[in-house]
Amino acid sequence: APAPRTEDLSLGVEWLSRFGYLPPPDPVTGQLQTQEELAKAIAAMQRFGGLEATGVLDEATLKLMKTPRCSLPDLAVPGARRKR
Amino acid sequence: TTPALTKWNKRNLSWRVRTFPRDSSLGRDTVRALMYYALKVWSDITPLNFHEVAGSNADIQIDFSKADHNDGYPFDGPGGTVAHAFFPGDHHTAGDTHFDDDEAWTFRSSDAHGTDLFAVAVHEFGHAIGLTHISAIQSIMRPYYQGPVGDPLKYDLPYEDKVRIWQLYGVRESVSPTAKPEATETDNHPFLPELPDNRTTVPLRKDVPHRCNANFDAVAQIRGEAFFFKGKYFWRLTRDRHLVSLQPAQIHRFWRGLPLHLDSVDAVYERTSDHKIVFFKGDRYWVFKDNNVEEGYPRPVSDFSLPPGGIDAAFSWAHNDKTYFFKDHLYWRYDDHARRMDPGYPAESPLWRGIPSILDDAMRWSDGASYFFRGKDYWKVLDSELEAAPGYPQSTAKDWLVCSDLQADGPENEVRAEGARTGARSRPGQHDESRSDSGYEVCSCTS
């Protein structure tokens, strides 16, 4: 698959963070995520949205990300989990 | 990861539309009606009751906001995020529901034109009562807007959503978890226009009783005003005995929390001990603080040491501050301060001579007298007296409900009589139900 455009990647990372698929931005590394983390988050988003879980930010995934939706996250924000 | 489940501990939840869309084709009444129906979707199948209130203390505050509105969930103009709601809890924003005012909110419009407000509201109120997002394609709790969901009056939740909300609150009495609900009676509920517009009035139902020929189910003095109840309706008179409206208001639209299917009440009175208002119907009673039902009601009338079968009448006698309950030929005396029945009751035949032995209801009034109602008549008993005043019974319709002799005989005479009273001329054979030709307008306030 062709590599996603920079602006799509930026939109994707912001979207995935906002709706609970990626942890909130780290104060040191900013929005930087490993490729593996990003692929896992995209796959989770695709599964939740009823798409094939490829982990690739493809056209169908971007289209779903641009679909009007509720502001609340789909998953609890991982970084917000409390210690036992 | 699924967020921890939160739910309301109470079952009666108030709601209010605090701000309306600014440049929308939907009128305020349409927005309120859509919110009512979207909440009803959930209350139809769970033991939750929603009632609209006017004050600022509603559990579910509904707003139409733009961009950043200081809750951590800024809106982003048309498209993108369209709404959100806060989960139940102790936080002051719990249950609050916000819609993006930049969306083109629609009702009964095709998918291509805007965002269907009812569909989004059902989803958001799901959050407001504790549901999280779910991936099931059929679910209304899927996070993505999926277009209109059809007629609000006929909408039936997908099974996944029913099961999830039942897990939180249980199943509403009278709902079978496996049966598909039948279409509910719609004429009890707010009017939804065929096309979005700015209607501000609700058409009158055909079963509205007429005040001039009714014998009332219950009469009560509440906060100094008189309330006459008949079927699902009531009339209200101010402290100086002016009828607020010639048309009755629907009981459940003012007394928030009474069951919608309640077709009448037996007796109503205001407790002198704490000024709460008590409604009786059959074996059950409800206690209201102002016009909102208290948690935990209905309760059985046995709480008052009354036998099953309910009562005909209840009133608090100013002379001794005791509450009297009447049923057929029996009456009881109750101490509302001590919350117990006085010994020696029930007794037979009313304490007061000259009034009927069976009553529809009774009330004290600010002139110090007690008033007893039966059929179309009433009797007045002066303060501390034990006998009806001379000259009674008199016509309730005439003396309390602004009816003439002619009207008190039947509603068919009303147009002629009111036309005469207001100076308008009625042509023979003319039936003017709206009365607008006579220059006589009727307003009805229900909240």
C-alpha cells in the first residue's frame, strides 16, 4: 500500500489519541509513536469501526475517521488507568 | 479496555434544554419534543423516569454550543464531532448533553441534508445514563453517525442496547425482555410536527373534559391555589380564585414523575407538616416536593394505616391541623406531624353535618373555611363550624370554574354563553370551537 501522506498521518495520530486508541502525547516525545504502536492502534480502530484490521491507514480508514461522530472516546484512555 | 460502569442511583431524572440552536430550522418546541422522545426511548424499557423542568437544577442539562465551550470537548464546526454527553456521577456536569450548534440539525429530513437530531440525541442520552461506545454495527451506541433512525414515535432500540441498559438498571415493569414493544399511545406525548416549524401550541385532545359539566376526581389547595383534577387533566385557580386558563393542563406534564398511564387521581392534599403534596390513586400514593415526585414513590397507602382500596378524599382541617381521609361512608383522622393515625378511626358519617356522606374531595381555603365537593356541587363549612353554611350546596362550575348557568348544563352551550359574556355575537347555528372569531383567545400553560 502507498505510504500515507504526512497530513493524513498527522490527522490519524490526533484522531487515534482523541478517541482513546493511542495514549495521550508524552511530555518529552510529543506526539511521536513507534510504528508498531501506531499500527496496533489503527488495527484496534478498524476492528471497532467494522473494517478489516490491517493496521494500515488506508482510504477506508481515513474515510471512517472523517465520518461525523460523538466526541467521547471509544476506549478508556490507556494512560488514564489507575495503579492497583 | 472498557471504562468503569457508572449509573444513576436515583430513578427520577430531570432534564431541561438550557440553550437552543441559534440558526436552525427546528423550532424550540420541536427540539424539546425530540429530546422528550429520545429520553423516552430509554425510559420505555428501564425503570428510569425523565421529567422536564424549568429551573437550573436539572440532572440532564442540554445545550447547543459552538467550538470550545469549556468542558474539555471542543466542537469543530460542521461535521467531525457532533455531540457528547457526560456519564452519570456526582460531578455537577454528570448527565449533561451538548450538541454542536454548527451542525445543520434536522428532523424528518433525508440523510443528505444535515444531521438527524433525534438519532444523535438517543445516542447521547445513552451516555448520559451510563452507556459507553460499542462496536456492534446495529447499535445506536456505535460512535459514528449513521443517519436518521426513523419516526421518533416508533423507534425501537436495537437488542444490544436494550441488554446493556437492562444490565445497568433492570427491566421496566410491564416490559418483556423478549417481546418487541407495541406502538405506544402517542396522543399523551408532545406533538411532533410533520415538517419542522416553530409551533408553540399543542392541539387539544378530543377527550379533554369540560370544566362546566365535570364532577371532579380531586380538589386541593396547594400553595394557596386551588387545583381541580378530572381524568388526566387539571384546572388551576390563583389565590384570588381566578382561573389560570379555561383549558385544562395535562396532569403528567406538570406533576413530573406520575406514571404516564395514570388516567386519574383519587385525592390530593398538601401536607401541613412539610408542605409536600400527596397524590392518591388506588392502593398507592406519591409525595411531591414542589412539582417533582420524590424518590421511592409510589408507596402503599398502608403507610397511613389506611386499608387497601384507596380513598375518595383527603384534606387538612385548619381548625385542628389534622388530616382527614374519606372512603365511602367512613373517615379517618391522621396526624401528619406525628405521622400516625389517631386512635378510634375509622368512624362512620362525616364529622360535619349537612355535607354528603360520600365525597369526591375536600379542601381548606384561605378564607378559613373548608369546602366539600360531591358531584357538581360543593358545600362550605365555616372555620371551626361543624355544619355546612346555609344556602349550600352551590354549583362548583359556577362559583369556581367561571361557568354561567347555561354552561354548567353542558359544553354545547359554552360558545353561546361565552360569546354573550365577552360581548361577541354568535350567529344561530354557528359552531366556533376555536372561539377566535369572537375575539376570545385561550392560552394554556403547562410548565
